[in-house]
Amino acid sequence: MRHLCLFFAACCITAHAQQTLRKPVASTDTQSKKRVVDEVAPIAKTVLETVDVDLKRLTKAKDLSIDNTLYTLHFLHLEQRLHEALKGKQLPVDPFAVSKGVAFATTFQTFRGLFRDSEKLRRFMRDTHTQATTKGVIVDMTIMPWVFRQEGGIESLERRLQRMGITKVARYQHVISALLPYGKIGDLTRIKAVRVLRAAQAKIGPTSRTHPHYGARPIVSSLAREPRAGREGRGGGPSAPSSKSGLVTSEGDKAMGTDIVRDTFAVNGSTLRCIGILSDSFNFLGRQEKLIASGDLPENIIVLQDIDEVLDMEEGVEPTDEGSGIAELIFDVVPGIPALAFHTAQGGQANFARGIERLTSESKCSVTVDDIIYSAEPFFATGIVGQAVNKVAAKGTAYYSAAGNTGTPGLFGRFNNVGRRTDVTLPDGSTVTYEFHRFKETGSIDLPFTLGPGVMSLFVLQWDQPHFTVFGPPGALTDLDILIYDRSRPLQLLFIGAETSFGADPVEVLPIINPFVSPLELNLRIGKYIPPKQAGTPPGPDPNLIALVDMANDAVLPTRSTSPTSFGHSNAQGASAVGASFYANTTNFGTAPPLVNDFSSRGSFPLVFRKNGSRIVPPIERQVVKFVGPDGANTRFFPSRSYLPDVDLDGDGNPNFSGTSASAPHVAALAALIREKDPSLTPRQIQMLLMETADDMNDPATPGFDVGIDEKTGAGFVNGPAAFRALSSRRAYPQEAELATSSLDYGRG
């Protein structure tokens, strides 16, 4: 097993830091160190000893995969403990400047002190998509299979975790999600039952106030023109009937033609039981009663679990109540719905999966929508969240999911080994060996990209080998790492992320930051790690397929603009992934055909593994983005201006809810109206009806106009009146067996 001290978490080694590492540091020799320790309080002395011990123990961990972000948080917390113990005193040497070959450099220093600076903590949470407070972080831990076979089983392990102070425990299959105190990270790594341990990184909305999710959107002149009808009978225009009684109505209602649908076909959702919602939070900001009083939400709101049940709410935590924004959009389209049910998707993947099932089993929701993705969800397999989606779809729940807002900066293709081994020198002078991937985009091992000033990106690298978290042993057979160099100084290693993947998950999640005022011009490499002979671990076979996605959508990559970027449970066979089009760029607002947003994610990665872990040969090509819905529509409160100041895109005084997080609930609400009209339709039949009647759209990344289905827009922009006309004129609808696109049913995909 390699020494993880060679691969510090999310580190950025500046030239100054490298020089510091290579200088002899007299103040860290044994005698000086003893003098420093003797001068500080006993608590500070304990912290200093813990830093040394944990650097050795955690970076040499065997049979455990701990991710980069969690590793960094551990040492940031130790720095906080030392700060509190010193009570203003200064040590002759900074123990976090350099220690035993691990550099606490740019990323660490940028967020140093985040536990005493609420703004730093908020930024860390936003930019790394980490669910953290000053007291702990939500983690996902994968449990060894033998735990379930021993006496006491998993319940005994859960009690042990709780005795350690680990709370908010949720379990789904052999994954446990929980709130882990920073001081217990080291203790948890001693539990042999835990095989994979990572921070639960979940993306919901934009990552910063200047994110192109908002700023790059075209505001077309059709806003000032008289709306015109689209294709025959679509509806539209200022006199379109609506039964909505709230203060604010989503423009997406008119964009889809559902205002016409309700009046023409006498549907409003009143015969349904409820629609389920999964997002970050619902009523943390306390606006639910105001929304109900104004008629913008129904009176019956069922909150199965809000964010305060999975996180200890305190200063620095920044839930946005995106769930209530989703609810507003749904209620605009389905104003007769008796109830809306909510369950937070935060709290880790296990809690998310449980929430999906609870909305069906407890609240009896016939339609459910979510707008969240976890960074470690599989690209090439169906993870535990996707399996939960498939399970409820098999029971009749029509499930809709945001396709994502990662645009097109992705990489996908075959792993192309250059066929030679290269020794890479690390800051402490030691070397590690790689076999690098040759990028077809450049014909070399370097992929150039730019990281703007003050920007943080979150790279997710995966390859087509088994996930221990999904299938259990043997896990990944090969270990791939991301290495990033300064382009102007090709030998200067700036960032390296190297989660240990052997026997664990084929996943590398690397947050990188540019704290400077000028852009960083960088080269990215993907290397197959070659363990030293004494480690006794073979390097494993080359993977067939690799894929890289920037979840933050901030790095400027020269990769193919048609590479997939939508992944995870939205790829599950039981889900309908929804892309986004700004409502003003749709037919009923004067733009035909509608224009897809540039940030809307595209699909798809092939399905390589069945639920039982066996490889599918050849892999199944999946159409992930099924159709596009409207976004950028008005709500009363979401998103708040304190989070995103420039949210009034159309200048009418109301915030505009943008992204696939807004388009998915619009389409889910249309599906609910269809389900009310014909309750006998299965989720797959509703999906196909919407696809068959959608307005065709173009994928701007491909030459010419894409007639029919494409990877960016699916079948096109949903057309409510056309779907209802087709439904009313159809004598019979194809059965599930006729609709199937593969041998995999909902329970297996």
C-alpha cells in the first residue's frame, strides 16, 4: 500500500512553498521541537503531538480510502484546536507550514482559520460542495461486508459510532452517512469495518455569486415582444388562462403551455395525493408561512426531514431553502395539488437514498423531483442513490432529476497509456512512479487549461472499474491520480490528488484553488500509479474508459464540447433527467426553436456494470437528458439576494430561479398533470409521451441542426398541450415491454 503522505489533500505547492520544503528547517529538529512543545500549554502540546502522529498514521493507512477534502478538514481542525490552546501566543515555528513532507500550502493556507471565520467556512462549503459546520462534517462511509455477517452486525457498529459522538446516522445498504466531529476523524480511521471514508460533497446550486450559471445567460429581446404561439395549438399570450392565485407566477407555466392545459383539459392536480421534493432545505429561513398565506404554496406541506435534522445549524452554515423555491414552481403549474412533501437530500448518499424511498412509501407521492448530485456517484454504474430511484420507479413513482449545471467542460474516452514509466519528484524530494495517459485532444500527456483568479474547481475523475461502495469486493483494480503543473514551468507540480483507489472506488475528487489575482495557466495529467515493489500491490490493468468532469464548471478546458457531464442517479433507468432553457428563449416567448442554456449538462456515460457487478459487454449507451424544461422563472424569495445578489434577470423585481434545479420541477409538475389525466400511465409511459411531443431543439456544440434526439437537449423542449392532445387521441399506449430500450428493467439498471 502506498504512503498517502506523498499525496496530500488538495494541496497547491507554490514556488515559495517548494523552496521552503527543500530548505533545512533548523527549528524543526528534535531539540528545538522539544523546546517549543515545553513552552506551550498541555492542550497545545497534545495537538502538536497529534499532528505528528496523524500525519504518519493517516498517510500510511492500510485498507482504508480517505478522500482529499476530509483529510484537509482534519488538519484545518487541528490548526483551530492549536489556535484556541495558544490563546494568542505565537510559536517559534508554525507546525502547519511544513511537516514530514506534507506541505500545508495554498489550499490549506487559503482556508486556514475557517472555523473562526464564518465567511471562509461558507466559501469552503460552497466551493467544495461540502456539508460542514464548525463542529463536524457529513461523511459517507462504506462498510466491509463481513460486518453484516458477524454477531450484532451493523447495529452494533452503529452503536459504536454513536458512542464516539458520531450523530445523524443514516444507513442504506452497506453505506452509512453521518455527521462526523473533526476530532473523531482519526478515531474513525482505526475502525477496520470502514473501507471507504469521504466527505459527502453534494452540488445543488451555483458555486459562487459570479458563476456563469447566472451571468452567461442570454437575455433575449423577446421579453419586450408580444408572445406568439409555437407549433399548432401550443397556446401562449398574455390572456392565457390560469387558476393560480399566488402573488408570483412562474413564467415557466406559460413556456410549457400548462396554463392552457389546465383550462382546456380540466386538470390541476387536485386528485393526486402529493408531489415529492428533495433538495437542500425547505424552511430554514422561516418563509413557509408567508408563502402559504400569499397563496404561493399549498396549506399542506409535509416535511419528512429538513436540513436541521442532519446538520447542527449554527453560524457559517448556509442552507438556501431551495426546496421551497422548487415547491413554488410546482404549485404554479399544479395549483390544485393537495400536498407537497419534502425530504432533504443533504446528510450523505445514504440519507438521500432513504429520502427517495420515504417520499414514496410514507407520503405516497406519485411524482418526485430532486436537484442534487454527489461527487462520488458513479459514472459507469448505478450507485445506491440511483438504485433507490429505480426502486421507487418500479413501484410507480415518476421520478425527475436535474441533469446538472456543469455545461460542457468534460473529458471522456479510452485510457491511452503512453507505455513508459515516469518518476515524479514530490516537494519532499521523494519520487513516485506513473504511467501517464495520452490525451487525444493534444496528442500528449498534458491537457492545458486555465483557472481564473479567485476560482476554485472540483475535478471528478472516474474510470470503468468496480466500485466497492456499490458492489463490495474486490473494488477498483487500478489507481489513477490527477497531477497539475504550472504550464510556464513544466516541472513545477502545483496540485496533486491521489485518493487511494486500490480495492476501493475508482474515483478521484480533487478541489483546486487559485487564490491569486491573475489566472493560472496549468497542465493537467492523469497518471496510473505504479506502487513500489515493497508495497506488494500490483499496479493493476489499464482501465478501458476514463472520464473527467469539473463539477464547479469554472476551469476552462480544451476538451471536446460533446463530452458527457451529467452523471450519477439522473442516469438511472428509472429517472428522467431534465435540461434547462431560459423561459425567455422558448417558443411561447418568441424564440422558436427554444435555445438550451450553455451550462445545462449533457449526457451520457455508458452503463458498464449491472446491479450485481457483472460487466455488460458491450456497454449500454444511455440517453440521459430526456428533455428540456424552462428555468429563470420568478419566485417570491428564491434565491435570496444575500446569496446571489444579481438574481433579478428580467428586471421585474422578483428573483429568478435558474438552472436545471428549476427546469426539473417544472417538468415534474407537467408530469403530475398527465398522471392526473390518466392515472394508469407508468413512469416510463409518461416519459415517452413527453419525449414524443417535445419541440425539437438544437445542440449548439454539433454542426448543423440536430433533428430528433441529441445528448444536450434530449427530445427537446416539453410541450404541454401537444402531450395532452396526444394523450386524448391515443386509444392505447405501448406497454412496458414495448418501451424497453434494453434488457435491464428498473430494478437492475
